[in-house]
Amino acid sequence: MAYVDGFVIAVPKNKLDAYKEMSRKCEPLWREFGATDYVECIGDDVPYGELTSFPRAVQAKEDEIVIFSWIVYPSKEVRDACNKKAIEDPRLDGMNKDMPFDGKRMIYGGFAPFLGL
């Protein structure tokens, strides 16, 4: 059964190009190691809600944009192996040193689909 990792982050608008470049480097690696889909979306209609919202969830500031992304795998086992291989891959060396977003405010999790996929 498929498995999905989901992410929501706030990226400073002046670092959006760096984030896109990072994503373009990561996507082929995750696919090489087993991901079947890799999607990155830039917030276009994500208002700051009174109680809950994507911007509130990641404590987005006025100079930041919300990114919503997901990666699909054939199974949780493939996802676990894929992430381990990707993290250990030398092609990603140094990427964590200059992340174009604050990883402490990232929301992520793994999900087992029950409809679709």
C-alpha cells in the first residue's frame, strides 16, 4: 500500500529561489531511491486564519511564503529505506548547513492513504 510524507514550511521570499534549487536537487534522488511522486507547491491562497491556518501552523512571517509538499512511496518500508539512503548520500553533503528555511517550524509526517493512490 502507498505511503505519503507531507510537509508544510515557511520560506523567506528572498530565499525562494534557493529553496527551489534545493528541491530540484532532492527530487531526482528521492525518485532514484524509490519515491514515485515528489510535489512542491507555493502557497497562493493561504490566508492567515483567526484560529488555525497553514501560515499559523508554521508561524509564517510577513516576508515568508508557505510551501506545501508531499512525497509518495509504494510503501512505508520503501519510504524508510529511501529516506535513509537519501540522507546518507554524498550528493546532499552540506545541504543542511545553509537551509533556505527554518527547519524548527517545519511540519511533517507520514500518512497511510485510505482513498486514492
